[in-house]
Amino acid sequence: MVGVGYRAAVQGQKLELALGYSHNVLFEIPKEVSVTAEQERGKNPIITLESYDKQLIGAVAAKIRSLRKPEPYKGKGIRFVGEEIRRKAGKSAAKK
């Protein structure tokens, strides 16, 4: 998760995400998937999913990512580890 104020916390089989909306998002995790959320001061939070079912992990990860997709101008949002986001220049590049 990349963004100022983005937080993740695990409470049993629920993942509580602070994604810059006016409310926190509660995401229900299937019982076959175990989830951990690591958050160090000054670093972006990392959510780790583990299960024996790779297809289910992919589906759950895609659903979590869809809550706040990475945007191309600032790069904020939820992304997969190692994913490269193509950045756009924005309005200031058009003036020159």
C-alpha cells in the first residue's frame, strides 16, 4: 500500500483498511486464507496472504487491490509487490 495515512490491521479473519476514504474499509477474508499486515514506522504497510489455493489467493488479492487501484499521477494505491506503475507527467508537462 502506497499513500500517506494508508493503514492495514488484521482482526481475526477481517482486514481493516484505512485508504483515505471518510470511513475505514472492513474486508472479510475467507477462512482458507491467512493474512498478516506488517506496518513499520516510516514505511508503507505490507499485506501478506497465505493459502494452499493459489487461485483463491489471486482472487482475494485482486479484490483487495480493487478497493484503491494505483493511480498513474502520484502512484498512490494498493499494488502487488514488485509491480511497476507507469507514471504520467500531468498538467505541468503540457505547458512546455
